[in-house]
Amino acid sequence: MRGQIMEIRNFDQFFRDNPIPIWVYDPEDYSIQKVNQAMADSHGYSREEMLSFTLFSDFPGAPEGEHILVLTGE
């Protein structure tokens, strides 16, 4: 159990501190559930603002032709 707690902490730190923009979304409704600061900064929104978006929201300032890489556990 202690090892699992350390893995979760390590992942949370990896997600939060990663310089690569990352988000987590709900596959049912495509709502954005979690955003790291790099993602918010790259699009010019606060993390809180981005949590009100979906994957289909228009993100002004996003690079033209930007693609979403989706990784699933399925």
C-alpha cells in the first residue's frame, strides 16, 4: 500500500510540474477534468477556466494544426 501511495504522489508531481502541456478528460462527455499549469499557460487561460471546457472547445491562441494526443487505458 505504501508503494502505491508513493506512485500516486510521483504521478501527481509529474503531472503538475511537467513542462509539456497535459490535460485529462472524461471519455463520456469529453469535459476537461484536470489540467497542468503548462497547458493553461500555453493557451492563455487559468487552470480553473480550462476546467469549464471540453475537448471540442475552441482555444484561441492554440498553434494552427495542433492535434490532441489521446492515451487511454483501454
